[in-house]
Amino acid sequence: MTRSRGDGLPPTAHAALPGISKAVAEKLGKLGIRRRFDLVLHLPLRYDDETRICPIREALPGRELLVQGTVTDCDIKYRPKRQLVCRLGDDSGELTLRFLNFYGSQVKTLAPGNVVRVFGSVRDGHFGAEMVHPRYRVVAADAPVAQALTPVYPTTAGLGQEGLRRLIARTLAEEPLAETLPVALCAALGLPAFAAAVRLLHNPPPDVAQSALQGRVHPAWRRMKFDELLAQQLSMRVHYQRRRAAGAPVLRARGKLVQALLARLPFQLTRAQNAVLAQIREDIGQAHPMQRLLQGDVGSGKTVVAALAALQCVENGYQAAVMAPTEILAEQHYRKFAEWLEPLGIGVAWISGGIKKNDKKQQLINILRGEATVVVGTHALFEEEVAFKNLGLAIIDEQHRFGVHQRLALRMKGSKPNRTAQPHQLMMSATPIPRTLAMSYYADLDVSVINEMPPGRTPVVTKLVAEERRDEVVQRVRDACMAGRQAYWVCPLIEESEKLQLQTALDTHAHVQQTFPELRVGLVHGRLKSAEKQQVMAAFLRGEVQLLVATTVIEVGVDVPNASLMVIEHAERMGLSQLHQLRGRVGRGAAESTCVLLYQGPLSSNARERLKVIYENTDGFEIARHDLQLRGPGELLGARQSGVPMLRFADLAVDLDLLDAARAAAEQLLREHPEAAKAHLARWLGGRNEYLKV
Ligand code: ADP
Ligand code: MG
């Protein structure tokens, strides 16, 4: 036997597929089939109709069908190239079969006089209707036809349809297709039984509405989609409950510090801010960890909500940590928190990869002793050397930028070996995701939404300008800066290489400096040392830099109210949420703000659509909804969301009603039929932790 790559498979892969050779198991693995039951869940892409023999006369071009006839002629032709050409006739007419590649044995099977049954798509040939490379076999004239549509499965190289069909048919015959759901639930939702749905999808009867199968709206399809969504919801609720079972410090609303900060703020909280704050304050007063996601569009004022939550934590004698994904953003939070909290006598510490060794050492001591009550930082907060005295609340800004493991690491900071208490967790995101996605992917979290903007904002005006009219843009930038305002100039995005991105930033900066000799131009990009980055940002905030050339590092969270103009070069290369985030950097002060999207034609239809969406919409949730349609949920959430399950069958853009039902059913099952929930999870997850989130 040859040693195939299959030897590298984990031993379980093979053991879970008894009676299947290692080589085939490996190919099945490529299709995501690792257990026998995965074969049951491997559903057809489409079907061939071999249940009816069509008279040859009715075999019109463009149709895919089954015919049967007697071979009248079979010849190897040499022009225009070597091929096997065969004529087939029945009572109604004649058809040509053409094989451009063929074996000698085929010449024998297709010998004149043989009766063959042929399936293929018909096209218009030189001599009337013909089929090229049809599937065929020699039959007895009265051989019965198929009783069900023939499934066509997703497959992979080296694994033929026929083999896969046989394997799946065998599995269907042998596996018990037990029902996991209470009958009443299926009845209430109008869904068929699992076994019936599976059998129908693998072997649909000839009279089934094919379009309903193809469109995946047939009740059998809906059952499978529902089951999949239910498994997802169940798994996430189980994790939610498991985490909820842990203990957490009770952080009561005492009010003194919170009131003091509220009194000092130059503004009043919006109704939405007050509402989410009330939810958070209630949550952290419980003896189990909060797991809340705070969603709010760019500029909706999440930071102050976070600060007030941190204060409630501090009032109870616990530490709070605030973490942001970029140095710029973390630094900005640090400044904001220090400005708000230090006058109240609260020590705020700063931890980042960039701080000096000795400073860091001192900060680490402060954190360990509890002298630093609020700690702000970047990923550096995850590091092992950072040890808290008593972490009560972890706040994670732009949570989607962090991986699952990082979030876990911060949570573990709260739990000492001899204690099971975990800190409360508040995650924040300015990348709004549509409600459908939020329900699906954040089913393991409680979600709050800030759905209104602070008053007094003037909406940003968006302009689409073709590269050819760049001069006008230059003039606009000059005018704005000369009038005392500030502007961002965003470099084109070079996704392929960091090195090229850096070069582009440097080139753009040089060019912008040349274009505006009278302006003080700064540059900030991802490769700058953190101290340099901070210097530039601080100078921009103080107004010393008038025009800031930037890469997309400024995409998240940066808050400079006097900046009222943004130019984005090659906007056509950027994604919708990126454009929305970038645009959110302006329009933060009282002055009317403008975002100029410079684009270079010709535009792909997708790029055109993106620019249209960003031009026509300012609401982040609305933009996210379009983004979902343009890109699909997988890409929308991004690879960073490791641990996010990808749905195979359900389509969140279409199956919203099923998602709603699955969510409700998950709660009910866990409460009333825990055994059924367990069986359902085992069937759909089979030991994989695909739906696990932290
Ligand atoms: P984001 O939700 O994008 O993180 P920020 O928290 O940075 O938004 O808030 C944007 C700006 O709005 C900040 O300058 C902040 O101080 C200000 N702000 C927050 N809440 C209010 C409010 N209720 N009224 C007026 N301004 C507010
Ligand atoms: Mg923010």
C-alpha cells in the first residue's frame, strides 16, 4: 500500500467513519465530513431528473434530461479533432452523442444495436440535437427508471458523484435518524420531522416542487436550516449560562463618584446613554459576571458610559481595566479617563508595548498593589506580567478587533487560583452589525445599543470626486486649513503588503507636503513607534499639525473635534465599514464637516455599489445591512472573529424568521427538555467546538 497523506490525519477522523478507506476518509474530510452523521448532513447542491424518459423529439436544446434509444451508428471521427460520435434513435427521433475524450471500451458499449439510457444536457449541434459527454449506461429496454430525483452533491477531486451517492445512501439506510425536537415544537413551526426532511432532500420524489428545493424554501430545507440555527443558538446559550454560573464581585451602585463625574461633564447624557448605563450598572451589581456588548455608532458616546461603569467598580474598591486595539486609541482613552477621573482622586495607569521599561515597572507595581485603580492599555494588558490586585471590570473597546483568546486572557486576570470570581466584561463596538447577525453571533452575550447621537452634531457631507478633479479637492483642503480648521488626508489602502503600505504613506506625505507648502503637515502610520505616533496625534489635537496624512490606523475611535474635513484617496479600494469608520473621524465638532471620497475609475460594479451606499447613508446600522448583502456574513465579521461559526445551510439574509424561532426554541429546550437540547447539539456539533465563543 502506498503511504498517502491520509496518514497525517488524526486517528479519530478515520475511526469515526467505519468501513471507509483512509484515502476516501481524507477526501471526505476536505468536505467537512468527519463522522458518519456528517454524511447524513451532506445535502445535495441540486438534482438530476432521471425519473422520466423523455422522447428524443422533445429533447430541446438547453434542457438536461434522460433519453433512451438504440444505437444506430458509432464512429471515431478525426475532424476537426479525434472524437467518438454516436447516433441514438427512439420512435420519435434521433440524437447525436459526442465524446471528445474516450476509451476504447466505450466504442464497444456503444455498439450499434445496444439500448442505452443517457442523461445529459441537450445542445444544438451540426446535425440537430446532441449531447456532449453525457452520462450513459446500457440497459434492458424495460429497465425501471429511478423512483427519486438523483442528488448531485458537493464533492472534491477524486471523489466521484456515484461513489458519494452510494456512501450516503448506505449511511441513510443504516443510521437511525432519530427526532431531536419535541413534536409539538415542529408542529407549531410547520416543520416536518427530521427523518422525513433528510430523506426527502437526499431522494426527492419526482413530483416535488423542484424550484422550492433549488431555492431552499421547501419545508424540508427549512427544517434543516432551523436545526442548524438551533444548534448554534443552543451552543451559545450553553456557553452563556456556563459563564454566568461563575462568581463575580458585586459592584453596587453607590453613586458618589458617578455623581461627581456626571456633575463635571460639560454635557448631559443622552437618553440612550442613560438607558444602557442603567443596564450595565444593574448587571455589575450581580454576583455573576456581566457579559455585555455595547453597540453604538461612531461618535455615539460610548467612552463616557465606560468611564461611568468603571467608576461604579472603583466605588466598590475594585480595579477596572480598559483595553483598546491600537496604541492611538488606547492613548486617547488614557487621556480621557485621566482627565475625567484624576480630579476625583482616582489613579489611572497606562500600559502599552511602547512605554519605557522603568515606567512600566512602576506601573506594574501600582497595578499589583491596587494603587492604580483604573488601568488603560493595549494588548499589552494581556501579558502575564500584568497582575491586578482585584480586577472587577474589564472594558474592551472595539471588541471585534480582538481574538477570542485575548478576551479570555483578560477575563482570567480576575480569577486567582483560590477564587472562582471573574471580572465583569463590557465589550464595545462601533462596527454596527445588523440585528440578524447580532442575534446569531452574539447569542452568547447581552447586547445594548446606543441608538441616538449626542445633540448638536451636524451630519457629515459626503462628496464623491473622480481623481481627475483632484485640484478642486486640494483647494478645498487649503481653504479649510487656512480658515483655522484641520483635515485628514487618508492614504490609499495597499492590502497586499505592509512594506508597500508604508512606502505609500511616505510618498503620500511627501506629495501632500509639496502640494501644501504653507501648511503644517503631519504623518501617522502603523509602523511608527508608539512615542512618535503619540507625538503626532498630540500635535494634531493641539492644532499644531493642520493637515494629518494618515493610513487607516486612524480608522477607529480617534477624536479630534476641530478636524472637519477628510479626504480619502482611492476610496474605491476600501470596504464599507472601513469607510464608515474613517468618515466618523470628522463631524465631531460644531463645524459642518465634509468627507471627500476620491476615486479612480473605472469602477467595478461592487466598488460602485459600495461608494453609492456610503454616499447615500450615514447610519452605521443601515450601512452594515448593505455590507451584509454585498459581502455575506462570513466576510463581514472577518477572520478576526475566530471562533465564529459559519452557517452552512441557513442564510441570515433570508432566514430571519427561522433565526427568531430558533432563538426562542433554544431557551425553551434548555429549560424544559435539556435532554433533547443535548442530543441536538451532539448531532450538529459532534464534539467539535465550532460554535464555541469566549
Ligand atoms: P464613540 O461611541 O465613537 O466611542 P466617543 O465616546 O468618542 O464616541 O464620543 C464622541 C464625542 O462625543 C466625544 O468628544 C464625547 O466627549 C462626546 N459626547 C459623548 N456623549 C455626549 C453627550 N451626551 N453630549 C454631547 N457630547 C457627548
Ligand atoms: Mg470609541
